Amino acid sequence: MPMRQPRLLRSTTFHTALIVAAAFALFIIVLFGFIYGRVEHYLTVRSDAVITAHIDGLVGLSPELRRAAVDERLKQDPREVQIVAIFDADGRRITGNLNRVPPGLRIDGPAQSTVIPKDDPKDSKTRVVRAIARRMADGNILVVGRDVDEAKEISMVVGEAIALGLLPGFCLCLLAGAWLSMRADKRIADISERVQRIVAGELRERLPYGSDSEPFSKLAIIVNGMLDEMETLIHALEGVGNDIAHDLRTPLTRARLILERGRDHASSLEELQGAVDKAVAGIDQSLSIITALLRLAEIENSGRSAGFGEVVLGEMLREIFDMYEPIAEGKDITITTSSSHSLSVYGDRDLLMEALANLVDNAIKFTPEGGRVELALLRSGGNIILRVTDTGAGIAEAERESVLRRFYRSDKIRNTPGTGLGLSLVAAIVKLHGFRLFIYSGPGGRIEIHCPVKLSRHDRQQARSGSEPDVRLMLDRAS
Amino acid sequence: MARVLLIEDDWETAEVITAELSDRNFEVEWAADGIAGLERARALRPDAMIVDRLLPGMDGLAIIETLRNELVRTPVLVLSALGAVNDRVRGLRIGGDDYLTKPFAIVELIARVEALLRRPSETRETTLCVGTLQLDLIERRAKRGERTIDLLPREFRLLEYMMQHCDQLLTRAMLLEEVWHYKFVPATNLVDVHMGRLRHKVDGPSEPPMIHSIRGSGFILRTPS
């Protein structure tokens, strides 16, 4: 594969493998060096102990016995590992396997490394030994030593082991690196191909994954989850887009038809003005929908905390009551409020007013004549509850989720005026505050806003980002 | 004749506004960009200004800020296509006197310009009088001639505002903002219901009406002729 080679060599994974292999080799070399050092040290210490014990034994003997012991010992050492010799005070050899006292050897010092000079021209190498020299009572010098050639042998063995083990290890590392690199490349190529298809609009495409424990698979599963979410959102948006188009086009179409008809058929100025007024009303309805949509977007996207402060709920309830009482009266609806508590929350007064006004507006709108609307402020557990109840039809079980959808208008109320965005707006305001909206199913409408008491700034942020739903659809209807 | 300076970059909008204001006997000067607008404002010393929020050359709010720093107190109505609540707050904080979101009804604009030009002077009067209608702000009592009118607190507030702005067209949006401090437009026609009740109390069956609705626009409290 001529194309494969350069790409493999350029791949980051392969470079990493190369670095790891080099580090591995370095580590092995250092490790073997350390083992060698330790072994040599151990051997030296051991031979020092042996020769010290030996010389101590010889020193304790009488001169005759010592000579005999030296000769005996040399006889028993065919490998010539041992060095034993006695010299007279002038340095002449009396007996032993050394010709003279080694020049660097300190008399009466501790065991030390010393070089035995070459005497025999046949002997090509100088020997390095551990040796001790002692001057004895009779003035003679006793030298005891031991060849430590084993250390060199060990270093050779170690060197061979490195040569034998390191090269295959290094190659193995490189091979593993190359394999991993190729595998990763293949998967990335696969993923990027699929991602490109998703970017091109193929929203059903998903990333491949194997077992759950593998990092690539974990990532793919997360990305797939994200794609699922996005797909749902995009479909929802498409739905909203259609709803917007429908709700905006209907009044605009009406306006257009009225204007055209007015231009062609109006026989008097009054008729024309009437047509224009109707058309303007149609345009105004479209505009009010646009305004509501923009407002919804504004509330949903802002962390609008500039207007936040202490809001006395009882006072707010009173104002809403004041505002809507004549409207309720006009429809022969009894509206009552119970807000004796001096409860307050941290929030944006204008927005909370808007939310509550929306709920009361809805309650009055959907309650038949002679009915009742009740505004209540109460405290229950850790919550301050704003409750709006009415004796209208309420929200049917099946419709409770839909009412929060933008532009949703129940078929029963198709002809009641409104933008169909009221409850979406309420939900957005409630969410912004970190409060929760509870919608109970009918008969009889009941909606509650639950405000946790003493909600600090931190708590509010948590509530907003938390996974707990901000809107609860209550199955059980409290009596 | 009041002189109004209009700073608006869309010439068609400017043309309609100019024509409408001229019809109502305003003298209108028009500037199409921010820098020219600021120069005109300095040179002309208009009685009121209508300033678009986004302008070429210089931002509408920057013009107001500059003028306010020069201690020019000319009342300003800010026009904006940005309807965001925060934007409105900013516009008013910087020195705008009123704020109108595009698109707007022309009557709304005229009513607001007139309100700016006739802002009530800060009097220390404790009784407001329009014709025979009297409102005692201390005793919280209302009388029309010899007839005492019983008003609920909310009705009192509404009448007080209308008497302070008598003979001026007050649109529903203006009343919601000023009397009820609503920063949003409610779905139901709240203002009409409240106004209906107030009118019922103020204008007796045999009395000449004082509260007039102007179709499609708003309400006026007029001195009966």
C-alpha cells in the first residue's frame, strides 16, 4: 500500500507509539543499568567480607602455620580466584601468588580495588581485584585478595539480555502503535463520513459503536443521544414554523381580501373606511402574534435578572384582582381573592404580573357566565403557591401537554380570540424564575405556580439548569 | 405652533409622520441620519423630538445622551423596532421621555407627541378641576357640580390621570402604562371595561358627557362646552 505508508508515518497515533517505544527502550536500559550496579555492589561487599574474614584468620596464626595455610589455600584454588601472598619488610615475596605488593594498595587499610600489574608477558590483561594488606607483628606484609571478574561476566550477560529483549520489545511497541493508529484512522474516517452526511441533512444517520466500555463507543453513544435530541427539536421547530405560518397568514389573508374587495366594490368613502379598518384589525392581529413570539423568545433566552427584586405577592394579587374584577363582573363571574399572607418572592414584578394576568385572563375567558374564578395565595411546605381556579371546562386530561405548545388552541375554543401563546409565555416566565407550573386536569380549571421559599440566586440557577421539569401535569385532581 | 424634530432614516415612514403631524398644525423638521439630526437639534431648539433608535451615523440613544449632557431638556419620544423590555428601560433611563415600539398606529404616535408637549407642570394644587368636575387629592373625593361621585381607588387613579391630561387623546397603551403600570398588552380589552365604569359614574344621564371614546384610538376627557 504505497499510499498508506506516508499517512501512517504522519499519523499522530503513530508518533505517540514511536515516543512510547523510545521511552520504553530508555527505561529498560536504565533498569538494566540499575540491576547491574546493584549486583556489582553486592558482589563487592560479599568478597570484601570474605577476604576480611580470611585475612583476620591468617593474621591470628604463627608465621610458620600462616605460610602453610597460604600454600594450602593456593593449592585448593584451581580457578586462581584467590590472591594470597606474604612479603618481608622490604617487599620481597616469601610465598604466595603475587610477585610484589601492588603499588596502590594501602597497608593496614580497608578492602579496596587494586590493579595487579602484568608480570607475565603472556598474560595479556591486567587484573582488577579487591585486596587487603596487613603488616604483621614480625614485620612481614600479608596480602589477601579476590578476583571480582564475576561482575564483568554479569555485565556481559546483562548486555546480551538487553540486546535480545530490547529490539523485539521496541518493534512490538511500534507495531502496536501502527495497528492502533490504523484502527483509529479507520474509525475516524468512518465517523467523519457519517458526520458529513448528517451535516448534509441526513438527520437519521447515527455514529457506529461497539461495546459500551470502549471510549470511542461511549463518545458515539453520547453524540447519538445529542443527535436524537436535535432531530426531535428540529421536528418540533418545523411544527412551530407551520403553526406560525398558519396563524400569521390567516389574518393577513383576511386583510388582503378585505382590502381588495374594498377597492373594487366600495361605493362610498364610509364603506372604504370600514374595509380599511377591518384590514388594519387583521394586520394588528398578525403583529400581536409577532410581538408575543418575540417576547417569548426574549424571556426564554435572557437571564433577565436586571429587573429582579423583592415582589410582595399579596399586593400583586390585589392589583390583578382590581384590574379584572370589572371584567368578571361584566360576564357575571364571581371573582374572589384570598391573599392575607404577607408573602414575597425574589423575582421580576412586571413579568410575574404578566404571568398571573395571563392565567386570570384565561380563567375568565373560559368560564361560562355565572361561574367563579378564585385567586389564592397560600403557603404549603417549602412553597409559596399562587393558585388560579375556575369553574370552567378546565383542561382535559388529553390536552394538558398540548396547552403548553405554542399556538395550541383547543378545537373547542377555536373561535375565542387570542394568540395561542399565553400559556407558553406563562411557562417561560415561570421557568425563568426557577418556579414550577402545575396544571391540573378538568373539570374545573386549576393552575398553580409554586415558588420555593428563600430561593437564593444560586438555587434559582440550579433550578433553571436542573433536570427537574418546570412544568408538572398533575394526574390526581385535588378536591 | 409647536416645532417637532423627526430623526428617522426610513423616508416613507418619515413622510407619513411628517404629513400627519403637519395636518395637526405641527411644524416638522426631518433629519435622515444621526449626525445631521444632532446638528438640527442643536440649531433648531425644537419643542419635542421623535428619534428612531437605530440610525445611520449615530445611534438614537447616543443623540439623546449627548443632548442631555449638554443640558438640553427637549422631550424625546424614542421609536424602536427593538421591542425588548430591557431596551425600553435603557431608552428611558438614558433620557428618553417616552418609548414607542414599531409598528405603531399613527394616532398612538400623535397622542404621545401631544402628551410630551403638554406635560403637566408640577403643581402643588391639591384639587384638580375640569369644568365642574372636581377631584380632591387629599380627601380622595370627587364631585361634579353638586353631585358627589363615589369612586373606587382604581377609578380615582384613572380619573386623576385623565384630569391631569384633559383635552388630550389618551390611548389604551398609554393608560395601561401610566395608570396600571402594565409593561405588556393584556389579551382582554381591560381599559375599555374600566373606562366604561368610570364614564357611568362621571357622566350622569342628564349631564353633557365629558369622557369621550375616539374610535380605534382611545379616550379624551373634555370640558363640556
